[in-house]
Amino acid sequence: MRKDKVFKIILLLSGFLIVALLSGIFLSLVFSSIPSIKEFGINFLFSKDWDPVNNKFGALPFLIGTLLTSVISLLISIPFSLSISIFLSEILKNKLISNIFQTFVELIAGIPSVIVGLWGLFILAPFMRTLQLKLGIQPIGVGIFTASIILSIMIIPYSASIGKEVISMVPTEVKEGAISLGATEFETLKSVTLPFSFNGIFAGFLLSFGRAFGETMAVTMVIGNSNKIPDSIFSPGQTMASLIANEFTEATTKLYTSSLIEIGLILFIVSMLINILGRLIIRRFKF
Amino acid sequence: MENIILKIINLNAYYGNQKVLKNVDLEIYENRVTTILGPSGCGKTTLIRCINRLHELSPGARIEGQILLKGEDLYQIEPMIVRQKIGMVFQKPNPFPTMTIYDNVIAGYILSGIKLSKEEKDKIVEESLIKSGLWDEVKENLFKKGTFLSGGQQQRLCIARALAMKPEILLLDEPTSALDPVATSVIEELIIELKKSVTTVLVTHNIGQAGRVSDYTAFFYLGELVEFGKTTEMFTVPKSKKTEEYLIGKIG
């Protein structure tokens, strides 16, 4: 009995520790951002000047860079992960083979991002350079679009895996209802199975988006690290995460550090919101 | 004199190596209700899934023999066409949860991409819902989701959905097994009413239900057709010992 009690208390404490940790990180981000918030206020979000020499900081280029890379990577990933989810759940009838495939897809998410970044830098970037030469664009290789391609590869496992799970959960009797009315397999998929699992698939994409939003290492390696607002999707840029990774060692003044941390705070809040929303939708779906 | 609409000739059905139907010969008469009766696992459901070619969708499933619809071999026709001619209602009500009541009724047309004018759609929806006895209950709420209906209403919506395709035969796979007694009796009355317009094959293990609604009964046991005949005759003087044992509850 006493052992049980001790055990319970340990579990309870570890639970509280996690909550405390998350709130602690959040609070320390808030406190350390105060100098920058006091100095720039809401203008921090709308100013495009990032000028450490004159102690002027604005986050607009990085907000745009982050939004661009995550939205483009999401758009690239959608057709692929949707096809993978449908293939694994509906086409591969053999459960074992389907699960092996799913494991492989999920393993992609386990590749250390620095390796994906290296691949991007040494294989994809030269290829992009050749492509840009052919298109008559300044051949930089690295940039927003290259980073988006890298990101799309990294986020496919999340949406594909969740998509497979939710499509598999569509009850057989509902699908057979459609088949029994003379629908083909494709018509059943299009008009019954996919609408039925839409919320779950959507949540999968949302979580993918959240992942792309905060991904740091690989993006830092291939985005080109330019603190200007990108003027095309091929130009170099900077995301919030890559900016922090690039500049935290150089941040010498208090305001500089505080501005970087405020960007971290924005990243933290947005990522949290996306994740919470995605999880809420999935929970409502079934799990 | 009865008209034969469906003729099953020497049908064998398999799941992998397991033979679930053995040498079944059966005739279904037009505009009559025929009950497929028997204990669980006797192949009742497999039989009707062979009739609308759903059986072949299960992995490893195959059949031998012939099924003729008005003399035409069903296994020589596209399965989608077969399923439009032979509608089915399942054990558990399965309206499409993402569709409105209205769309559920014409789902067969929507799914197959058959274009209908607004008037045609309205007409099919109203007629099918009247036939399934649901019209008065849902006519104010046609554009609400079908899943808000009660279980019995959902099942009648599924019957309306099948009737909307104007099928030659309606297959009912234990349609009341998930319903309460009141909803069950509504469906049973509906089955009798529907005889005028459609041939019905009803799968059940409920002897009382078979007696109340069907003209003919085929009794199955362990994959074999034991006895076929007029329900009234079979229930009063069964020819086979097995049938008698099942009817008085000795086996089941």
C-alpha cells in the first residue's frame, strides 16, 4: 500500500514537471522578450528593418519567409501524402505489407534534419542552380523554394501517416453501402471515404504545417540566410527559426538578444496553436 | 403461377479454401418476399452477397455456378450494373454521414455521376421516401444530415436509397437486427407493402419475422439449402427433420 502511494506520487510529480517545464519555457521567453516588446511594441511585427548595428529590429521578413516556406512546402506535400495515405489504406489490401510501408514512411521523419539539410545543400541546390540557369533566373541555388522542397520531404510522413490511420477507420459498412449502389472503387473513395475522413486528413496537414513552421536546421542550411523580404520564391530568405539559429551567437546587445527571443516567442505561440488545433480535430475524429 | 426472376444454379462460394455455400439451387419469384432462414454461419449473408456481387470484394473470395437475373448471367455483366439492378440494405443502418437526407436518397446517382435535372431529383427523392414510409417524417428536414435520424428511420432511409435506383430485386440483410421492436414492426410492414413494386430477398435468423412477412422460405444449414417452399407450408409441416428442429428451437 505504501509503495503504491509513493509510486503514485512519483508519477504525479513527473506529470507536473512536464507542465511546469512547458510553462517555464513560455514564461522565460515572455520575460526575456520584454525589452524588445517595450522598445518596438506591435511595430516589431510590421517593420522590415533588421539592423543590429543601429539596434533596430523588425520581424516582418522572417514572418514572410516562414509563412512562404511552410505554405509552399505544404502545397508540395499534399498530393504526395494524400496518395500515400490512400495507397496504404485502400489499395494495399495486405495489412502486413501496408504496415511495413507505413513504417518506412514514418522513418523519413526520423532522419536527422542536418542530414536532410546536407542533401539539400549538395544535391538539391546544384540541381536548382541548373534549373534556374535554364529559366533565366539568377542562379543562386539556395533560397525559399529550395527550402520548401526540403521541408515538404520532411513533413510528408506526418500527414501521410495520420491520413492512412483516419482513412482506415472509415467503417466497411459505409463503403459497402456505396459499392452496393453501383459505385466504383474510385467513386466510393472520392464521394464517401475521403469526405468521411476529411477532418482527420485536414488535421494531419495542420500538424505537418506546424512541423514545417518550426523546422530549423535543414532550413538554415538551404534558405540562403538573407534578412531582406524575398522578392521571388527563388530568392534567398530567412525564417524565424533559421534567423535564431544563425544569429544567437552574434547577439551582443541586450536588445538584440531580446528581439531574437521575441521571435522565438512568436514561433512558440504559433506552433503551439497549430499543434493544439490539429490534436483537437484528431481527438474529435476518434482516437 | 409464379414468375421466376432470379435463378441460382449449382452455386458454390468460397473464402479461400473454406467452402461456405454448397451446391445451392434456388429460384426467387417476382414480386414475392423470399426469406433466407437459418442459424448464424449457415451462409445466408454470403448467398445474398453473391447475388449482388459483393462477395467477390472480400480477399480470397470466389464462386462457382451461375446466377441468372431474368435469364441473364449476372457474372457476365459489369458488377456496377448488377448492383444498380439489385439493391441491398445492410444489418447496421449505413446512411452516408457526410450527406443530407436528400443526397442520401439519390446517392446512387451522385456516386456514379449520373446527371439528373432538379425536377427528376425531387421526384425520385419524394417517390422513394414515400415508398419507404419516411416521407411524412422527414419532408421538412430533407437537407439535414441523415445521421440525425433514429436507427429505424436511418434504415428506412437506406431502403429509400436502394429503391431510388429502381432495382429489380431488393436484398435485405437482417435489416432489423440493430433495431428496437417498434422500429422492427414498421420495417416488417414496409417489406409487405413493397411487394407490389419490388422482389425482396430477406435474410434473417428470426423465425417469427420470416413467418410474418415472407411468401417463401429457404432454410439453410451449414452452407446447404435444406428446404425451400411456401412459408405457411414449411412452418406448419416441414419436410425435413433439420427444418423442424430449427423451427422448434432444438438447433440454432
